[in-house]
Amino acid sequence: MSWSLYSFPRAILHIDGDAFFASCEIALNPKLKGKPVVTGKERGIASSMSYEAKAKGVTRGMILSDVRKYCPDAVILPSDYETYSLFSKRMYAVVRRYTPAVEEYSIDECFADLTGLRRPLRMSYRHMAERIKHELDSELGMTFSVGLAPNKVLGKVASKWKKPSGLTIIPARDIEEYLRDLPLIKIWGIGPQTTQFLNKMGVATAYAYANKPQEWIAAHMSKPYKEIWQELRGEFVYPLNLEEKHDYQTISKTKTFTPPSRDPGVVFSQLSKNIENACIKARRHGLAPKKIYFFLKTQNFDFSGLELELTSPLSAPHEMVRLVRSVFHKVFRPRFLYRATGAILMDLRIEGGEQLDLFGKVAELHKWKPVYATVDMLDGKFGKHTVFLGSTLKAMRDSTHTTTHNTAPGRTQNLFKGENSRQRVGIPMLGDVK
Amino acid sequence: MKTSSAQKFRGMVEAGFPSAAEEELLDTMTLEEFLIENKEATFMLKVKGDSMIDAGIMEGDMVLVERGKQPKSGNIVIARIDGEYTMKYYRKRNGKIFLEAANKKFKPLFPEQELLVEAIVIAVIRKY
């Protein structure tokens, strides 16, 4: 049976950068083409990998020592979020040449609503999708997978249908063909728990789910899954969120220190200093993270780290240090010799946009604003770290705290006259040319 | 009409000299707009060596390039040869494509298999 008579009651495009971070690196450096490229060196885990690396078994989140085991010839690079963000912005901008209705879903994905543009643009939806893909591929120097469907859930099915560099079009009439053998876990918004539950109920494929009668859905599933059910049947339920996003940016501070240490006090102090530095940068840009990740690196280049989710965005280092201290023992192992620590602020928001909470925590943090404004002013006048936290004291006093050059992105080390380590021209750099 | 009486009073506002700048500025562009035509397709590189010195391109210069454009004979292009970027004149003579330096010390490069043009040079910037 067919759920719709029309091909595109709505025309929603989903665009997904193939192995995005790794592809950005390859777009900048042609020597990497055809090689297994892995990013995430600064975190000790693979954050993205080229298809060549994927073929050898490298997966997202894999520890780098394992990456080297599976793929000894892997080119492992530090993540260069500045460059990835530039590419990301360009992706959105290319799509906006065709429609203003673009949802910046994540750094490497976006949705676009093309509904109603056939007449003004004088082309079919397929033609628009092809043109957008061609412009993205040729102008950004990497490939994108594109899906066109009547809604977001099916748009995602379409863009994943053929990867890398696919272009898949699912008109409402043909939805069943695509869903027939598709496992539920492949559907956006359906996780392992729900898949297991549905499997137990005898529903194994997206098609079987979409074919369940409305009464069954109402009796067994909560609202989000009812919406997914509707979208699988070709209805348009999820609107596009057209606000500009910032949360894909991250701020990271990583330092190696000598001599290496087993002393938790010394290691924590180094971490505290990184957190302070990251917060200084966040405050300079008026941003506050919702998540923080910290890690310790041993003499043998083993990494261990932990991600913390904050109840509200925060750029006050003393509060962040307090949170990290409460879980530090889970990461620090006494027998190991540590040589570096790092702090990464993620899911950044514009500071001041946070909601007040019931217990007054946010209001209390607001009181610190003038304090840090003064700290920043003093640092500006008398040099960095004129004022610092007590927890950072050890790091300030005894060890040399050097930047780990091997984990800093190449761009920060190849500057033009007039650029500095803080600010560079906002155009992706292809490197040197003879 | 109500609006017309309101308009009469606008003449009373003392504004000093009219600012000539505002209207005139509509017809200006920023340096960025002047240099860059297609923002999303524009990348930069840093020049090493002196192979394009006679074209006025020196070591350390910033070159702006545009991806996704068809090269024409006489363009300065960024081409890929053996996995390396090289910046040369793109030449087409008697149906044959080759790369030419702007420096007599360098011989023209005839591609053995294929020549991949990655981008076309659209500007050179040097800061003193």
C-alpha cells in the first residue's frame, strides 16, 4: 500500500558531510588523499576517520593506541575545529543560495526546505538536490551525501542510503521500498532500547513499524515515537529549526608539562590551569559551555578522560574545577606517570542566555561575573595569570608548562604577517605552494 | 491626509550639513568583497619559492584561490602533481595542456598522466 498520492507534499533535503573532519583535512592537504586519516589526536580518541580508515576497522571513539593496532599506517591528526567550523559555515551558505530555510543541525549536517521552489528556480527538486551537491563537492573539495524526502526522518534515511557521495531521492509514493528491509535502529530517533522493545513486540523493520495501525501506536508508544511513525508514513511533523547555531564550536586547552609526575596534586594543578585558560578564552568570546571534557595523558601516551554535562552553561573556572575535582579520582590512576592534561569546553552557548534554575545556582554564578571581569581586566593590564585560582598555584610555581606542539593544528603554526596565535584570517588554508 | 501635515513638520528639523557619505557609501565595497567573488569556494595558500617571481608573486605571499572553476589558458592555477600542490600558469597550446612557471630557471611541466587543477588564483596579497 501507499501512504501518499503525491511525490513531495514537502521537499526536505538532508545533507551530510562524509567523514567530515577527516575530509576537511584531506581537502586542505592533497597528500592525504586515499590514505587512512584519523582526527582526534589531542583527545586521544578518534573523532572522525576517512573511509580508508573505516575500512580497516577504525570506529568513532576508538582509543588511538587501538587505532594504531588496527591501522598501523593511519595518519593521526589533531582536530582543527577552527577549520571545520569554516567548512561548516560554507556548507550552510552554499545551501542558502537555494533556500533561506536551512537548519544548521550539526557541524557536518543540515536540513533544507525546498518546498515551493520549483517554479521560482525553474527546476525540479531532483535538479536542485543535484546542483547543491555539485556545488558543495566542487567548491569545498570534499564529498557530501544528500537525501531528498518529504520530511526530516525520511531525509535522513535517504542521505544514509548511499554513502559516501550519494544522492538518494525518496518520493512519498516510494517510501515502502526504502523501509522494507531497514532495521529500526537505522531510524533517526530510535535508539537501542526502543529497538529492543519493538523487536520483542514483533516489529523488526521500519516498514513493519510504519504499517502498525494508529491504535497500536497510541497504546504502546510515547509521543516522540508516534511522530517518527507519522514521518515514516510520509507526513511532515518535525519543523526545521532555522536559528543560527554555535554549539558545534569547542575551546580546548592542552599542555604537556615536565618533568612528568605521579603526584595527583601536581597533575590536578596542571588541569586546573588548562581549565582556567579555556575559561579565559570562553569569556573573551562571550561563550559558556554546557559540556566539558577533561583528560590526562600518561608517559606512555595513554589517555583517560571524562565528559561532564553541566546543568547550566558556565564560564566560571572555580565552579568547573570543583566539578572536575569531584570526579578526578575516577580518571587518575596512582601508579602511572602523567605528562599532559587537557580541558575541552563543548556545546558552547552565548553567555547570559541561560535559564534560571529552581535552586538559585545560576543566580549565584551571576554574582561572579564582575569578579571575572576584574580578573580579565587585571590580566589584560599586567599579563596573563596575574590572578589565578589556588588550585592552579602548583602549576604556576614549579613545572614548565609547555604547549604540546604535536597536538596543535598546523594552521596555528603557519601564520601570515599580521596574524597571531589568537586570531587568523577566516579562510581555510591549503598550506604552502611552490 | 494626516501624514502630509506630519511631513510638513519634518522640514523644521535642524540637521546641519547633509551627510553625503551615506548614499555614496552604497556604491562602495569592502576589501573582502573586492578580493573575493565566491566566498564559499575561496581558499588561501602561502607561497614558497620563486617559481612565479616574474608574475610578481613572491615567497611568503598569500594567494587567494577559487575552487570549482574551469581553468582557461593563461590563468594561474593550483594544480596537483604527484600529491603536491604547485602554482603555475595553465597553458593550452595545440590541444596540449601544460604548466609554465614565471621564472626562466623552471622548465614547463607536461603531465605524464593527468593534471588535476584544484583551484584558480584570484588574488595575491602581501602585507608589509
